[in-house]
Amino acid sequence: MDRTCPRRQLDVSARTDRLNVRERMSDRGGPYAGGRTGSVGGERVSRRGMGELEAAVMESLWSSDDGLTPREVHDQVADGLGYTTVMTVVTRLWEKGLLEREPEGRSYRYRPTTTAADHHGDRMRAALAKAADRPAVLAAFVSQLDAGDRSLLLDLLDDT
């Protein structure tokens, strides 16, 4: 007499079917594939990582004098992206404190809370703060600068 539970067998076969679907989809570059790809209008396109999209949104906002609405940001950085994707990124940047906003009609107008130079300077400072051997990290950074940037750095250090 077979005491195997039919339900348990069904669960195992369902899991196997799901794995087979994942394997088939990864072979075709689907959502279980290693790369980040998608389809826009039936055409395969490579998607940007979120860090790149956030940077593109911030660059767009830094280049604007009056701030931008999400629609205006979308028009500048869309590159096949949906409006809601750009809106989500803008909202997350606001939640992180990188943007401020004011109501405009049924939407908001967003402005950066800092300049691009201050933002990138803060990121460099944060990276240096994490280093166990600060002198070695600074030496490695300076050694990788071209002659023009080294000269500029020396000038800036003389001014402070």
C-alpha cells in the first residue's frame, strides 16, 4: 500500500515545474537570467542599475534652475523607461533627503537640497571615513589623479 500523500507529490511536481520555467526563462534572457534586460515595444533593451538612474535624475535636477516635475525629469532621462519608474526614483530621492519638493498643480516640483559638488564631496568624505588606513587610501587616490587634478588639489590645499 502506497502511503505517499498525493498533495505532497503535487507540491513537488509544482516546484519542479516552476524550476523548469525558471530555467527556460533564463535561457531566453528572462527575469531569472543573470543580466538586467527588459523589453520595450518588443525590442530587447538593457536596463540601467538603480544607482545609474538615480545619478541621471540628480544630474537632470542639478542642471535645472527652477527644479523639475517628475514629468519633466522623465522627459529628460526616460530612455525607454516608464513614467512610474522615474516617479518612484524621484520619490525615493526625496525620502532620502536629497530633494525638496513643493506642490505644483496635482504634482510636485523637486529641487536638490545640495549642489552637485557638495553631494560628491560628501560621498568622497564618507568613503574615506570608512577606510581603516586613511593615509594609504588618500595616497592611492592622489596617485591616480592626472597632473591637472593634482595641481588643482595643491592649489585648493594652499588656499585653505
